[in-house]
Amino acid sequence: MAVENAAIRAWVKEIETLCTPDQIVWCDGSEAERDRLTKECLATGELIELNQQKMPGCYLHRSAAHDVARTEHLTFVCTPEKLDAGPNNNWMAPADARAKLSALYQGCMKGRTLYVVPFLMGPPGSRFSKVGVEITDSKYVVLNMRIMTRVGKPALDHLGASGDFTRCLHSLGDLSPDRRFICHFPEDNTVWSIGSGYGGNALLGKKCLALRLASYLGKKEGWLAEHMLILGVQNPQGETRYVTGAFPSACGKTNLAMLQPPASMPGWKTFTVGDDIAWLRPGEDGRLYAINPEAGFFGVVPGTSKKTNANATAMIQSNTIFTNVALRPDGTPWWEGHDDPAPATALDWQGRPWTPASSEKAAHPNSRFTTPASQCSCISPEFENPNGVPISAMLFGARRQRVVPLVYQSRSWQHGVFLGATLSSETTAAATGKVGVLRRDPMAMLPFCGYNFGDYWAHWLEVGAKLKHPPAIFRTNWFRTNDAGKFLWPGFGDNLRVIKWVLERAEGKGEARETPIGFVPATNALDLRGSDLSGESLDKLLAVDPADWTEAVQSQGEFFDSFGGRIPKGIRDEHERLAQAIQTEITPDDMRGRDAGN
């Protein structure tokens, strides 16, 4: 493919001199290119062909056993001033990062092929869209990038002669964790990654560009780049509204994005615009509009079944790259939570013999699928709309067994930003480290915000102040449990019952009761027709015990203190308001009267 853009050609020449590959391949995103690279990967063992009669176009990739998730402790934001990166990021001075990584890149592609991948994030011709160019020595990365982004001509046509593109340099290196770094240079619109082949560390259009760098660009340009799904919901009257939702990884985001209405809610339809990332810009009408900048889905496989996500299950039956799942004797993949029972024998995610008696799981808990969005049967007709879709409501959700109710609404945009800023969730397998530990994950952006969270929240407040019709903001928690540890809420398709109330509230309807933390659905406000949820379970789901929130308030204060003077006044005000409301609720009536008398 001939690339005329002078800035791209100059940058590729610079990296060629540094990395010294044996050859250079300019990628065009064509089907012929896909077939050629796939054939090469099959020859080297980078891909394993799955049963082409049952699952045409599907392949399995096994990563190194120590390279199976985002390595957040080795991910850096490299700004001139450490405070600009904030305590939410690992920081390295730009000059130090370039020196350290340049030494690792020196000659790292000798004996390998350097692939140049021009890619477009977002629909062609959209004011939202951004161009990147990834240089990589991994064919697996190239094959995934052509699924996740628009590779080749769409990117080059969008860019034209401009040099304004994100420079993304990736090399597998020697895959050593001791020589693994993912460094972001926001002021230079550049990402350098070495030592990992895992998607979140190597597909640099995804978290690196679409969130870490895009969040920084959004601050400069007046928009938001968020770790959010985008869901269209059509009521029986044929009216479609759009909702975004921020959830930490493996907290049901993809399942919600592809939600299927329960049979007991006839006439309702849902449409997937995006499952992971949303870029949001104010529109001329005073509303907030969103696009999904990606062209595919990079989802967590375990737990995916016809029951949990029928749409996802159907779309991954063809043209899908599976990573770190088990392989059955008939050449089909299997994972925990699959519709089929555990096979009598299989090869686990590392290629080792496995049986149901094995002590380890067959598929890695963070095993993945990569598949084109065009294969999703519920993909929105607005998926390629260059203007995006108008957002009526935003959800911030996480895994909490206790304390947080099923759903509650903020009192204002400012209060909603506070709800997002104080989001905390029990950790999952999507990142390295312990599972099940409660950690703060503001806006589900803790691993992805490219600058100081204090400045980020201030930017949110500024964006909202310019909106005549801002989206209503809600907190959700599908994961509250009873004393026996069982989930109280059925989840999956039944989540539409909550979203129906959310959209009613966004339009000034729907019944609610006020609590110290926000507006919770009134007793009969949720549409539970056809549901077997008991009244006792509903009461527990919607319960707000002020005493349970005292520790949360203290923890929030300590978290905010870690950002010093960068915390905007609006967020501090909301925290103080919550602290006062909780204190008032837990103070006995006779004490309140005594205080008033004083």
C-alpha cells in the first residue's frame, strides 16, 4: 500500500532506524492481507485453527502465561510535571521514559517484520474521529487491530496530508515483565509499549489512545473520553433513548450493552452502539452526543452464554479470535460459564491436558474474544452515525455486595459527577493483582485517565455547565447479595426494568423517594411484571442504611485528600453535603433537638 503522508513516512523511517527490522509491511486492512497473515500465524503457531465447519473464520491464540492482563504497575503517564499525571497514575519524566525505552527498542525487531498499521477511531468523516498509526512486530496485534479499528484507507483519507495523528509504537520485545513498559506521552500524542502481547497493553488504539490519550485531548478540546458502553432503548411506542454506562472491567458492561429485553416486557427493543468506550461531545442543541470509536468488541469470554448474553454468544461463532480459552477435542473452544457442560477432556488455555478434576480452570479468567461489531445482531442502526447519538442518562455501576442500593439518581450534574468520582468496586481478573478487593475506581477510569483526577473531575463539571440539557446521572449495583451470599437481583435482561425507571426519571417522570445519598425508586416504581422477585428482596435491594455510609464518607474524604488542592470545589461541596446528611440521619432525635436548642 502506498502511503503519501510525509509525517507518517518520516516517523516510520525513524522507528526503522531504532528497531532495525528485517522488512517493513504497510497494512491496508484488506481481506487478502488478513488471509495472508492468518496463514503465516498458523505456520508459526501464533494461531490455532478452530473447527472451520462449526466456527468459520475462528482461531485460538495462547499468550505467554505471564502476559494475560493489563499490567497497571508498569503503565506510565509521562508529563513534564508529576502533579499533572496525578496520584491516579504511575509517572515517569518524559526524557527518562524515552531513554529507558529507547534502549529496549534498540534492535528489538532484528529478524522480525515491522508492520505499519494506519487506523481510524470513530466513523469516517466524523468530528469525533481520530487517526492513529501503530507500528508493531506482532501479527496477532495486526489481526486484532483490523477487527477493532478501521485500518488502511479510511484512516489515511481522514488524515489527508496532516501530521496530527497518534504515534503508537509497540514491540513484543522478549516478553519479559522486567522489560515491560506501557508509556503515554500526552503532550506528544504518543504511546510506547514494549514487552507484552496482551490486548490491553498491545492494541494501542484501545485503552491507550481511546482513553488515556483521548481523555487528555478531550480536556484540551472540550469533550469527554470515557470507559462507557452506549445502549439504545426503544419503548413500545417506538421512541428510542440512549444511555451510557461506566462499569469496571468484568462487571457486566458487555452484557448490558447487548441486553435482551425479558419476555415479560413485550414491545421493548435494545440496540448496541458500544460496549466499552464512548467519546462524548456537546451538541448545538445543548445535549451530549456519543460515538463508539471502536469497530469491534474485545470482550471477556468466561461467563458468556446464551443465558447471560445471547447476542454475544451468537456473534462469536464466526470470524473471531479467541485468546486463552480451552480447546476441545472437536476443535471448538470452551470456557467456564459456557452453555455446554465441561468436556471430559480438553487442552487448557496453556495447551496442557485438562479434565473436570483438574485443580485449575480450563480457560483463563481474563480470556478474551475479538470480533467485528458488524456481526452483532443488535448493533444500532446509528452505529456509524458521524454525529453520534444524544444521551439521556448515564449510569455508574460496580460490584458491591453490601451498602450500595440497586439504583439511585443524583440530584444534579454536579452531584452525579461526585457519584462517579466516588465509585468503588470489588476487583476482577481483568487486571493483575488480587481478586475481590474493594478499590476506588472513579468513573471506572482509574487505570485509564490520562491526567490528574482532580483536573479530570473539574473538566467534567465544566462540560456539564455548558449543557442546556445534561444527561441524568445514576449509580447502579446489580451485585448486592443476601446473607447467604446469593445475588438479590436477577440481572441480565431484567436490568431493563431499572433502565426503564432511569429513562422515566430522565424525562421528569417516575416515582422516587429521597435519601441522604440520592433518589431511590419508590416501592412500586420499578416495572416488575413477570418477575418473581420477592418484596423482601426488593426492600433489601433498595435499602439505604445511613450507618453503613459513615465509613464510606470517611474513605471518600481520605481519597480526595490524596489529590490535595486539585479537587474542585464542587466535588468537595458534595462530599460535605453527604457527610452532613448522613450525620443528621444517624443522630438520635433527642440529640438533634438538644443541638437545635443550643
